[in-house]
Amino acid sequence: MKQVITFFTIILFFAGCETEPEVNRNPDADWKIIDIQTDIDLHEVFFVNPNIGFVAGTAPYELVDHPNSSIVLSDYTKDVHIIKDVTPYYQRIIETVPSVPEPSFFKTLDGGATWENVSTPFVTTVTDIFFLDESYGFVATLDEGVYKTTNGGNTWEKVLANVMFMGRYRTLENPFAKIYFINKMEGFAFNDEKNVVVKTMNGGESWVLISSFVFEFGSTVEVQNMMFNGSTTIGYGFSISGGCCGRGELFKTENGGDTWTGIGYTIHNPPASNVALGYSPPKDFTFLDENIGFLTDGWNTYMTADGGISWERKNTNINIDGRTVSPEKISCLSEREVYILDGSVEEHNMLGERYELILNKCKVYYSSNSGIDYSEMSMQHNNASVKNWFFLDEVGFLVGEKGLILKHQRK
């Protein structure tokens, strides 16, 4: 029987300073180190409130598939099937290296002062975390599907397999790397490298395919992110069509995500060059409410006050102390307060069929005037290799390589 071995890869991560990071214990730093007592790379973070949160990393592993030769897959791939369990079709074996991996999922109840290991049935790469309260949440993984907990991680139930039958005799592996939930019952699963979005109306018990992305947006669309931000009906997202260098597309739903349509937007005060929203794909976006949002294309930052129909460029090629800032992530806590995560020094490597984005000497910048001007924030960890962040009204958290967690307490 043929064995197919897929080595662990990461969909998208921020990694790797070439120089050893420097620790700066300045007590007045804007971002302060939290000790989690692990040296694995952390790349996902989610906080329910300023006290209760989760972070996840990755233990080394290999994945071995033993296809079930007694199953005629064409019987299942002819039509669309969204399944919870892949074992009837593949015997999937996770081989960790070492055989007992280090803990890679952690929980805090006191804002990061102390952390506890959370036992999970999954050991492969966690690609997203989403909790609705301290007990009820979902986790997406690279090679083991999507899991749900109703007791804060004490027990887990698989709600999506990592294989989906797309119909027309097509089989899609790892289609669900991202998750977003409007409430405990309504939520979405998707992958930022594939044009597949599924929705549940019953907390993950069953799922349906959202056809807007498959048919209306075309087969080359890669759904990057989505958010509803308090609304149960109006949500936003962005995608990239034509690969990593293609055109960015904003889309919107007004019926809770049952259907999505592209937004025909305009740019006020556009840059002189073509490196602009719609020409350079969006890197990241955030919405404060149904109308006010911010977006970066890696060169400029933009603001909308009309739900994404029109965008105003707030700056041109952000330059601070002679250094060009290239925003990779953006977050807003009010109409005036904007944070960006800089990735000015970057490289792209190929990992199998995936790109690895390497950001060196990551820095965080803050604006108090809607993104017109930014100032660099101080960190207790210089040249940090940051992989992700999460903001609440009161606090922000950064996670990165070698167990790095930084916390920002708003004043």
C-alpha cells in the first residue's frame, strides 16, 4: 500500500530574525514580555476578555496517509460532501517528532501572568482560534480539521475534517484554515489559499457551501479574512484573485453571510503610482463598525466611513526616522486609534506549494489621528520575530518565535 508522507508546513507565518533577539527589560516599554515557559514558536492568539485567552504553537510532526483501497472515492467525489471524519476514506496517522511532543496549546485566566497547558486531540499546526466566551470556542488545524470545545478546552469534538469532496470528482485537502463566528450557532470556515467558504447555523453540527465564492468570484479567488464586528447581518472580507500578486477584492454581506457581493470602491487622494488599493492586494483590514474601517496594502493605509464604498488614503509610503514602514497588519480601537505591524524587511521562500513570509525586525506603530501620523512603540524584546497579534479595548498581545508573548496595556 502506497504511503504518502506530507511534512509539516505552515500556511502563512511571520518568522525569523537572522540576529539573536535582544531583551530589553525597560519597565516603561509599551510592549512588555510575558513568560509562558516554553520555547516553541507561537503563532496564534485569541483573548475572550483581558484576563482569559489562548495561544498556540506547533510541535514537529509528520503525517502519514493510508488510503482506504476498499472505498471507491468516485462515489463520494461526484457530489459535494462536507464531512466531519476522514477515516472512512483515509487512515490518517500523525507521527510526532519526538513521539511525545511538547505542549503547544496554552490558556491563561489572569491576563497572561500564568499559563496552563491544554490537552488536545490535535497535535498538528493550529491555524486559527476563535472563542465566543471562556468556554465555547473553535480551533482550526492544518492537517486535522476543525475542533469545538464547550468547556474551555477540557474536551474537544471534531466538527470538520481536513478533506472535503467538492463535487465533479474533485477532492480538496486542508480546505479550512480560518474560522470566524458571529455567535455560538452561526460561523464560517475557509482557507486563505482556496476559494471555499462553508457556513454552519447550528454550532458546527452541519455545514453548507457558500456558493458566492465558488461561482461569482471565480476559481482563482483566495479569501483572506472576514469580520462582522458585532453585527449579525452585515459583514466584510477581502480576497485576492490571481495569486499573491493579483488584484484585491473587497466583499460584503448584508444577510449574515448567506450571500456575498464585491464592493465597487473608489479611492480619494490616490497615490501617484499604481501601488494602491485594488492594484496591490490588500494585506489586512479591520472594521470598527458597519461603516468605519481601515485597510493597508503594504504601502499605504486607508480609511472608509461609508462601509467600504469609498476609501481615503491617510498617508503615502509611511516613513519614520528615515525608515520606510511596510504595514503587514492593521487594527483600530477607535476612529482615531490605529495600530500597524511593520514588516519592512521581508523575504519569500517556497515551502512545497506554500509561501513562507519572513519578516525581520518587526515593529509596531501607533496613530492617534486616524492613520495620518504614526509613532514607533517601544518593546522589551528588540528585533522580535512576530507571527500574530490580537487586540481588545484594554490590551493587545503579540506572539512569536521561541515562546515570545508581548503585552500592551493601554493607558
